[in-house]
Amino acid sequence: MKNPILLSFPESFETDRLLIRAPLWGDGEAVNEAVKESIEELRHWMPWAQQIPSLEESELNIRQARLKFLDRTDLRLMLMNKVTGELVGCSGLHRIDWEAGRFEIGYWVRTSCAGQGYITEAVNGITEFAIRHLNANRIEIRCDSLNSRSSKVAERAGFTLEAILRSEARDVKGALRDTMIYAKVRGEEFPNS
């Protein structure tokens, strides 16, 4: 396989309600606002959300994400409401194995947009994008076994629960947690494709 930096693929695509795109310089302000709004929900599951970041820290993080997108080591994606332009949340394709065509979808939603199906819509769109443009053979969603909202997204998006790894990782408080692994593989039905 050629070097992933040489791969050309779109930096944005749309679903019914979302513009899903690569991070851009200047996105830090929108991310900072969404994290501030959602910190109480995020801190239960996200190691990076234990404190509210400064605006500068959010912008630095976005710029690092942009560079990783360009060098193809991590593909963070911004979830933007197509009508209002508001940041709904973030997702992306992580823990990439270009040789095997394996990707992991991660996601979070801002509190004011939770429970409206945005993340399931994004997961379906990102899955289709990964199959069509990145030659994905396997897409995973991993989550803490106690994170029922996250596991429900995987189930609604048609991912199969393949395993529960017991005492596999530490949660945000340092306790051992079980990790659920959901997956879709090439050849299975994909919504809207």
C-alpha cells in the first residue's frame, strides 16, 4: 500500500442534517463552547474532558487534529448542523490501520443536541464514507460497558457486538472497566449505500 499521506479523499461530506468535515484553523472557539456546555456529561466518559479547556487549548487541539488529518494518522471530523452552522459534536476515524483497512469511530455530542439522533446519523454517514473513500474493511466502535447511550448508537447504526473485554482499560476515575467492541465489516449491509 502506498503511503497514506498520498491518499486523496474528500475533506467533507453531508448527511440529511449534517455537514461532516475535517477540522479547520479557527474551529477551537466552537469546540470550546460545546465542551463548556457539555462538560458534566463528557467528563464521565472522556479522559480529555476532566476540566474545561481554555480557548487557546481548544484551538491548539484543533490545529493538532488538522495536522493529523493531513498526515492521515487520525481523521477527526466536525459535525456541523447544515441549517444553523452550529457545532453538534465531534467524531472521527481513529486507531487507523491503513494496511488492514481498519478504523474506529469515536464520537461525542454537545448536550443541547443530545437525544436527537445526530450521532447515529453521523456514524452511518462516516461508515459509508469510510467504505466508499477509504476502502475500509472493518469499522469498530468501542465503549465502556456502562455507557449505554454510546452502545445504543452502535446498535442503532447496525454494528454487531463482537466482544466484551473484561477489565480491559481504566475509566476516567482510574477504575478498571469492561470495553464493548462493536463492528461492521465490508460486505455487510450499510444504511443508505
